[in-house]
Amino acid sequence: MALNARDISLIAVFSSLWTVLQVQLGPILGQFSIGPISLHGAVNRMVGWLLMTVMADQTSAFGRISLMSAIAVLGTRSIRVNPFEGLIVGSGYALGGFTFDLLAHIKRKSSSEALVYRLCIPITIASSLVASTPYLLSRMYFLGPAGFAVASPLYFISTCRGIIFSLIGASLGLQINAHLKGLVNRRLIDLIRG
């Protein structure tokens, strides 16, 4: 995984952006609810998957999204009140980033087109589910099978909420990618015209 200056810059800026937005906005938005749906974790999901989607379109080599996610996890999880829960949830975000990276890379190997909406949805859902897995496994361990079964409707809602916030972030990332392509195309036309 040889990184060039552009990749290093993107990873540094995106992981910093993810960390700063989560540290500054996460605790504020996490206190609010829309009906029965809590906004806890919404910033991490939306910003994280937005940046993963943009990064997938801007870099073609495997490992960039994984590295960005791992760096962001180190920044965002270090401020948690409960470090053990931060470690569990953080490992989920790192695994979610790795899964997104892997699936986007496999998609690139099989197709020459960019990350498009129809491919982004299954990649986002799969990586979002993987991101929830360590937390769900920890709950199963601490509650036991019977306790987890009783609480499973709440965990189902929480997992669906995480997927929805991830999809919102990925959708915003796709819109940013479209605008970036438009800017590049306009610059090329301006260069050609002289």
C-alpha cells in the first residue's frame, strides 16, 4: 500500500474532519431525539459514511478508507467517558471502514465505473451492519442469550437507525462526488478552450 502525497493529504484531512465534527457536534446532537429515534451516534455515522463515499471516489487503491477510519476512531473514541465501550464501538467503526474499503475495492476491480448510487447502497448497508456487530456482540456477552433476546427489539431499532444515518451520509457523499466531477469537467473545458 504505497501512499502518495494526495492520498496522505486526503486521509489526514478527512480523518481530522471526522474527528473534529464528532468531538464538537456528537455530544450536542446525541442529546436530541426525533420521536423514539435518538440522534446518539448520528454524527459519526453520517460524517463517517459521507467521507468514506467521497474517499472511495477520490482514491482507487485499497487501504485508504481503512486507514482514514482507523485514525478517526483513535480521535473520536479517546474522549468517551467509558473507555471500554469506546473501544468496542470504535472497533466497529474501524471494521465498518475496512468493509466499505474492501467492498468498494472489489467493485472497482469488477467494473471501471465510479462508485454509483446502486452500488453504494449495498456497500453502505453491509459496512454499517459490520460497524454495529462488535457492540451487539458485547451486549450479547454481558446480557446473556436470554437478556439479549428480551432487548433485541431495541437493538434492532438501534441497528436500523445506524444504517439509516449511514445511508444519509453516503447519499450526501455521492452528491459531493457529483459536484466534484462537475468542477473537474468545467476546469478541463476551461483549459481546453484556453
